Amino acid sequence: MNIQEIPYIIYAEETPNPSSIKFVANKLLLVSGANAEYTKVEDTKDAPMANALFQFPFVKRLYFASNFVTITKQDAVMWEDIIDEIRLFVTDYLNKGNAVINKLPQQEMPKDNTFKEKVNVTTQHAAPANEIENKIIEVLEQYIKPAVEQDGGLITFKALKDGVVTVQMRGSCSGCPSSTMTLKAGIEALLKRLLPDDVKEVVSEAM
């Protein structure tokens, strides 16, 4: 039996954000390294699965990566009332052979080739303007991203100015009550330790 013949099995996994649940599949939903986030149905013309999920009135935000989709709900509903409905819907949707995403949202690409080969541009980082910014992205990719993705989220580099690193938190990390602690105690501490002459603070930019 090849991989295409294996049916999708979906299980729900809690995240640090009580408003977000990570629905994990036993097969890839997107090619390795790809990701996409949607905050409104108007942006889903190239993402049929996202469009279908937004038909549920309680769906607030969607984040797709590798073998999972993180769904952030509206505060008016409780997960225990909707989690089985969503899991069954996702399982049925995928096993019918429906498309997940036909075209990824436009990624931010470097303006030249100076650092292009060093950075995985599918992760939506801002294009690094110098070697320091490239090192920051490498740290995020190597040390921070795997842990954040495990929690159903994504962190991307946005800017470096006067020692202040601005990042953007997506998926379950967007609006998560514990994200501030993660930002300061984890990400900021690591970047300051690895790049003590270049990083003074890390702040998060709102989506």
C-alpha cells in the first residue's frame, strides 16, 4: 500500500493557547517547510480547505503547516462543544481527496541574492538586510521554530532596529496568554546570549 492509499487520521492536540487546537494528520497536508495563515474568508480563494473551515461561524483563524492545521476559535464557544465536529469534518474533507491549498500566500522574498541561499524563504521571514539579521533568522529557524511549531504556531523575523528585534507570532502563538513569557524568557534570552553585541530586546508585532 502506498502513501496515497492510506486514509487520513486526524487527532486533536492542545496548545499553550486555550483558544487554539492543533489538528494533526498522519500524512503531510503541505510540502515540507511550507506554511500559510488565514484570518478571514476573503483571503481563501486559493485555499479551499481554509474556505471550508471558515464556514463554521466559530472559526477565527487558521494556520497550516506540514501535517497539521491550527484552528483558533471565537471566545463565545467552548472546545468541548465543537472539537469532535471539526475533527470529523477535517478527516472527511481530506479523505474525499479535496485540495488543502492550491496556491500559498505570497511569500516575502529577499530583494537580492546576498542572503537568499542562507535562508529558507518559505518561512515568511522578512528579507535579511545584513549578516546580523541573517544570524537572527538562523537562530529562530534552528532553536525556536521547532518548539513553536510543536505548539501549533510559527515565529517569523520582521525587523532589527537599534538592537530591538521585532518578530511576528502566528498560529496558536498569536494572542496566546503565555506568548509574552515565551518571548522574553525564551526567545529574547537566547538571542541575547548568542548575539550579545547585537540584540538588546525582542518584541512582538501584532498581526
